[in-house]
Amino acid sequence: MEHIKNYIEENKERFLDELFELIKIPSISSEKKHKDDMLKTAELWKDTILKAGADKAEVMPTEGNPVVYGEKMIGQDGPTVLVYGHYDVMPVDPLGLWKSPPFEPEIRDGKIYARGADDDKGQAFMHAKAFELMVKTNTLPCNVKFMIEGEEEIGSVSLAKFCKDNKELLKADIILVSDTGMIAQDIPSITTGLRGLSYMEVEVTGPNKDLHSGIFGGAVANPINILTKMIAGLTDENNHITIPGFYDDVDIVSDEERVEMAKAPFSLEEYKKALDIDEVWGEKGYSTNERTGIRPTLDVNGIWGGYIGEGAKTVIPSKAYAKISMRLVPNQNYEKINKLFEDYFKAIAPTCVKVKVKSLHGGQSYVSPTDIPAYKAADMAYTKAFGKKPVPVRSGGSIPIISAFEEILGIKSILMGFGLESDAIHSPNENYPLFNFYKGIETIPYFYKYFTELMK
């Protein structure tokens, strides 16, 4: 299939130009001021899919940001692949840490630097270009549908209903997703598991207004002091989460499977060096890869309150806040965890403060089967493109809607990611190597070829 490399080589600069136009739109779903940008990005995605060769594409409304749907049906008897991706991106703060403007893509050291370069504009765009390649070279072997949403970074809050309302439209044999990563550029991998997510916001209130810390200090509870103590109490000295019932439904991975997982290439020293840390941290009794793949976690994602401006202002704040996320493993239900967290957090609060807890979003974990034709096709595709078999891995990340796809649509998902840990997704200076971008476009057509053959 030499035509694949030839087409990529002949069009690689155009691919980048088109991707950059997509990246330049600040489609931050969590910020209301970018509502128009969300619509603009959706329209550009529709045009991209049509120009790539789809028979039709449309921007479909939801209760939130729209979904872009497109399709090319070449035959009723052949299999259908449903490509899922998202066009929304994370906020860019802290802006001062970016070496170049986050929505002005720049190539440095063989990498695209910009918000969304990897997650998920770069990776989703690979599918549009791989689709274009197959259409233009008359090698598309099966039906293709696209579903590109605009709320993944805020929990895909409108997509479940969209799927329920459009079950017939979205009928497919497999859902293909590139929103995960691989171990290294020379070590391809297929993500076989995603952790679930429970994302909470807490508010601790003390006095009814900010107080002078000299006059009232020592006599009135400081909400920030209280909040930090409460958060510290959520884990013990072994970094074990203390919420009663939290581990009741955790899927315990066998010793045999842990031995197999340990065979995946991993250098602890390189890991620490890349992050500029002297030592790793986590639940006692588990390796770094196990802590991020098969064990649940609890982390503070943000904490604020009081005076944080320039200079000094001696106050006891009235309120303190925190955002806390818990990554969940198979069998843990995020709604149950939400309730356990809320009950416990309120229970450990002293009577000198008032506490509010609310859920921001969440989703279930997902385990991808490895014995179905789609997985075998992905394995064969990576092997063909990279010259070596991919390693199955469980990701520490979450894509909340994936488990809902199976529940609502009855379709399994295959996670063919091409990102790297060093891509700094969700962080300043997000990037995506050009090698991975082009290699993804090369690999995806092989998946279609092998999947169609295996489904006959």
C-alpha cells in the first residue's frame, strides 16, 4: 500500500495548514465567552469532512454545543466504522507559562505547539485526513461515519441524549477513537482500559464576610485552614483514600495480570527526569504504572480563597473552595462515589463552618475487549505501520462518554491513540510531534483494510 505514504508526502503541508486553521479557533467549552467559537469550529469540521469526501455532513444541535455528524456509505453489506472525536479544548491558564500563544500554532523541534495540537484536534484530524486519503485513492473498503462533539472536556454532558435520540443514525460495527496515547514513538500501544471520573467542587464557609486577621484571628475559624485539613484527611499515610466504602467495588487485578503489565517498557528514572522530580508518589504497594492504570486516585485540581493579589492583605476569608477529582477503575460507579464523597466530606467538617458539595461531571470506566475483530485489526495496523506489535495498556485518563456508547448504542470502542506523555495535554505548551501526526494518518487506513477483511 505504497499509495498511503505517497499521498501523505504529496499533501503533508496542506494537512498542516488545514489543521492549523482548526487549532486557531479558541474552542474552550468550559468558558461561556467562547460560545461563538464552538459554533465556528463545528462548521469548520463539517466543511473538513465534506471536502474529505463524505456524502453528507451537518452540524446537529444539542442542549449544549453541537455535534458534527458526517458519513460516506459505500454499501449496505459492508461493515461501518463510527469515528468519534471532540473539537473542544481545555482552558489555557496559566497563560504566562506558554512559550508561544496557545492558539497560534508553531512548529518547534519537530512538534506542533498549541492548545488542541494533540487533545483532540490533532488526533481527530488524522482521521479526517486518513478518510480523505482512502476516498481520493479509491481504497475506502467500508462505510464511515463521523461524530465529533464539543463537550468532552466538560464531561460530554449533552452527548448521551444525542446518542439516544439518534441511535439509528449512529448504527455501526465499531467506534474508532484517537484520544489516548502510546508508550513511545517506537513503541506503539493500544489502550485497553480507561478510568472513570468523579469530579467535585467543594465550598467551605466560615464568617459571613472577610475579617481582619489580627482582630479575629484565633477566635474565628479560617475556611482555608479548615479546607486544607479536610482535604489532607481524605488520604492516609499510605496514600490510601479514607472515604468509607470507596474501595468496595474496586476491580482487583490478579497477580498474574500485574506480572504481565510489568513487562511493558518503562523507565522510572526517565519518568522522573522528564517531570523534574526526585521521587514518585502514590498508593503504597503499587508501581507507578499500576497507580495510573488499575488503581483509583484522588487529587485536588484547584484550590482558592482569600486574598491572592499583589502585596499583603491580612484577612480571614469568608469562603474557601476546591475542585477535587477521583479517577475510578472498573466496577466503581461514579454516581455512587459522588454520594460517598459528599457524605464523608460533610461528616468530617467541624461545626464552625458550613460545607457545600456539588458534582461537576463524571463518567464510568471502560475496558476494551481484546478478542474482537476490531482489536485484532488495530493490532495488525500498528504492526504494519510501525514494524512491531503494539503493547496493550490501561490508561490513567478518562473519556467519560465511551462507556455510555456501549450502554446506549451497544457498540464497542477501540482506542487507537498516537499521543505521548510528553505532549503536555491540559497544560501550557501542549504539543504533538509531526512524526506521530503523520504516522497516525498512515496507520488508520490499515485498520480499515484489516477490519473489513476480518468482518467478512
